[in-house]
Amino acid sequence: MPKVVDRETRREEIIAAAWQLIATEGIAAVTTRRIAEVTGYSNGVLRYYFSGKDAVVDAAFTGVFDATNERARAADPSPRGLTGLRELALQIMPLDEQRLIEARIAINFWQQALSSPGKAALHADMIHQWRTEMVERFQEALDDGELVHGVDVSEVADELLAMLTGLQILAVLTPAETSPEREVTQYDAFIRRLRA
């Protein structure tokens, strides 16, 4: 009887291997040969799940985005206003080893997106989703009286996105000066300036 293989589990194993390779060796290490070495799967098996290296890299980046959102929803299943916004922000910030790995993956992906219209479009879609959610949370906070009157929710969402992506870069490249405590303090100071 042939062995039953859970397709989704196998895909997740391959993506997890790509995560580790990107985080420890950089995106150039993500080759079908190297993934095969790490996972123990043949190139033929890898091609069954992914069309090639680019597909694995895209899945790894999408996996970072999905994992962030899943953590935020697990912590706050019905997000609203500043409380919901804070939970999403905390999950984006590289506050522990897992989120630091995710930041390394994102940074490596951005490098490829500079010269790949497909990767740039994928990144733009993910950022658009986060921005839309942030605008919604800020608007709820404004409606609920949590923010000073007249706050432009689109502008502050843009500022927050810039801050969070900047923190990802700083935490990876200057970890001694970008501790989790400093990241959270910076976020809280940003929100304090907007509060009613």
C-alpha cells in the first residue's frame, strides 16, 4: 500500500526549511539543492510542491505575513481600536527569536523585491492589507474617543507602518540598540502622542 502523505504538512516542512536557510544563510542559500539537503527530500519531491526557488521564497514571505496575523487573531479574536492595533503591532515587531527570524526573512525578501515586479507586487499586497487594518483600527479609536479630534487616520497608519518596518530592520542590524523593551516603548510613545 502506498504511503499517504499530507500535502500541506510537506509544504510546511519545506517552507520551514526555507525560513531557517534565509534566516541563517541569506536568501541566496534557498536553492532546490540546499532545501533538498536540509529536508532530505529529493529535487523531484520539491518540484511536486513548488515550481522552483522563487515559489518557495514567495511562500516563505507569505508565511511570515500569515503567522503574524494568526498570532494577532489568537491574542485578540475581535480586534478593535487601540487595543486591536497594539496586538497587531506587537506581532509585527521582532520581540522574540521567532519574530526576529521573520524580520530577517522579510528583509531578505525586500532585497529581491527591488528587482522583481512579482515580488514587489506580493509585498505591496501584504502591506496594503496591514495598512487597511491599521486605518480601520485607528478609525475605530477615533470614533470611540481614544484619539485626539482631527487625527488623520491614513497618515498615522502610514507613520506606524514606517516605524514597524524600520524596527524590523533595526532589530536585525543593530540588536544591541533595539531591544524588545525599546521597541515597545517607541510604539507606546507614538500612540501616547495621538491619545485624547
